[in-house]
Amino acid sequence: MKRINSSLALGLRLLFVIFLLISAFTFAMFQGGFVSWFIFYTVLPFALYSIIFFFIPISKIQVERFIQTPQIRKGDKLIVTVKLIRTSRFPMLYLVVKEMTQSLQLIRHMDSSQLKTIKMVGFQRIIEWTYEIDHMPRGEHTLDGIEITVSDFFGWVKKSQILPIKQMVLVYPNITEMIFMPIETRYEQGAVASPFTIVKDTTMATGVRDYQPGDRVSWIHWKSFARTQTLRTKEFEDRESQELFIITDRKPSDNFEEQIELTASVLQAVVRNQASAAFLSLGATRFYFPTVKSEDQLQRTMFHLAKVEDDLKKPIEQMLPRDPAMSSATSVLLITGDLTAGLIEAIPKSAKNLRQCTVFVVIKKGEKLSKQAGVMHKLARSRGMIIHVLSPDHFANAFTEVGRS
């Protein structure tokens, strides 16, 4: 319907130009004299240009978009170059170019004039426009297409066309370089600082060795014993049993952006220090990664953190006990902006094999804890949890800093 109305309006503009030309000619024929014919010959080139301009299609204009900053983090500058290629050299006075986007975050963040410009064309076939957006917000932003508007000299004939060229711009969260220290875990022999436990993967034998007291009977290599009458034991591949289990809470919070930045920083610190962790993100959709250890796995979690929103509708304490991944968690690192009594109760109930729970409570720089938050933190400490209250200027020392109430 909109397209029909636009075509009808354009047709009426053409009729207006023809009527203007006929009126000028009729006036000159009946009036005569220098002035009337001067008016006609003055109007004639502009009217003929408008009529020819009406039949020049602008839909054949080709468009290319180049994003100069391939990987952007929150607060960085986005630089985009738009190139328009005309198929003919028919002269045009000017061209209005506008970037089309439905990203509400982007629209709210910037002035609409930043996505619009006027270019003088003339006989040029290639028109380039580069624009910049400062302080990009985190998230997934869609650039839908380029709208171009052209007009004749007096605006008698004006045409608009949207050239679809959809492109995604992903803005990653900021990352703070952290001093990483594995969270302490406890074993039967005592307390050690280790990001994982070494266990034997008994499904894969890699060789045999001499029997030693304490070896299990099931590990004895009976075929070798039958040949040599000497007890030999199977050698197994060592396997890392995951200990660190990171949970991020996606309930709506004023500190959600800082919370995501801390989560991203922790995951990068884990991988860069050759450790590993499981990662669980609970919101309207569930995202679970059983092992984050390699750079490829880290990038997949960063992709999630770039797009994630604070969209958790149900209390997280209702979701944790039903989550199947929690049953294997032994050392939990919870990252949240609001520690509640329900959450304090839910973690030990959900993780049956829990040895230790550390909570990073994120606040804004200079923010003070409320009395209610202080009570919750005392309750958590009485249950054996380790509480660290962190603002962005303390992220770097998150693993080494003494917890503050």
C-alpha cells in the first residue's frame, strides 16, 4: 500500500511538471512578447530535465557497505563506509543517503543526523560516505539497508528508494585483564589451589607398567600376566575433571552491563591461564558450555555475552535446582548483581557435590551497599560462601582481593 501511494505521488508530480510546461507555453502563445517567451524558455530546460529524471531508475544504483572496525567492544568507535555505484552518468544535483536500522539501542544511543548525509553528485558514478558512531553500546545491531532520496532542481520530482543490504554489527563487552588465581578446592588429603582434579579415564588404556601396591584389581592386565606370570597394570590417560563452574545471573539489574563485563573478563582469564571452566547463563534462554578451555570455545562464549540481555523472568533460584548441569558442579563461581536469600539456599541444594561457592557481587563504581545487601552477605558467609563485592575498578584483582561486605 505504501509503495502504491509513493508511485501515485510521483506520478502526480510528473503531471504537475507537464501542466507547468503546457501552461508556460500557452501563456507565451496567447500573450506574446519578450517576457512571456522568456518565461517559457526559462522553464523549458528545468521541466525537460524533470521529465527525463522521472524515467531514470534509481533502483539500479548498487550499494556496498564496509565496516572498518571488524571487532568492536563496548565504548569503541564504529567506522562504516558506504559506496554507491550509479549505472549512468546522468547528472544529478544531490543525493540524500540514510542508513536504515531498527536497532533500538543504536537509535536511542545516537543522534539520527549521524546516519544521514547529503552528497553533491553531478556526473559522478561512484559516491562514498563514511560515518562514525562513538561509544557503541554492547549488543547485536542490525544495519538493514541504505535509503537514497534524489530530486530535481526545484523538488518538482522527488524519488526515494531503499536499497536492502543487511549487515550485523556485534559489539562485545569490555574485558579487564585479570590476575588469575585458581579458586581453592579441598580434597581428602587437604586443601590445594587447583583449577581441576586429575583423574584416570579408565575407558582408554595407553600402555602397561609394573604392578604397584594399591592398584585396583580391575586395572591388572591379565593377558600380560598369562604370558609372563608377572603382574602388570594398565596405564590410563589422565583426564581433567572440571571443578570451576561459572554461573551468571541474568535477572534485570542496574549493574547488568558491569556483570557481563566481569563474566567476560573471568572467562578470558581462565583460558589465557590454561585453565578451564564450565559456563552456565540463565535467562529467557539457557546457554551452557561444559568446557571453556580453548580460544575457539572462548569466542563462542563471547559471542553469547555480546548478545545476551537481562531477560530472566523467573527467580534464578527456581531454575537452578532443575538445571541438569548443576549436579556435576563442585566449585561454583556465581556472578550476580543481587544476592538473595533464595539464591543462597538454592546453590547448595542444586549442586549436591558442592565443595565451595564463591560469589562475585557486582556494583557500580562508588556505589555503597544497602543494609539489606549487607545482611544477605553475612547470611551467605555463615553458610560457608566466599563473597567478593566488586566494582569495575577492582575487576583486575577479583581473584586476589579480600572480600568486602
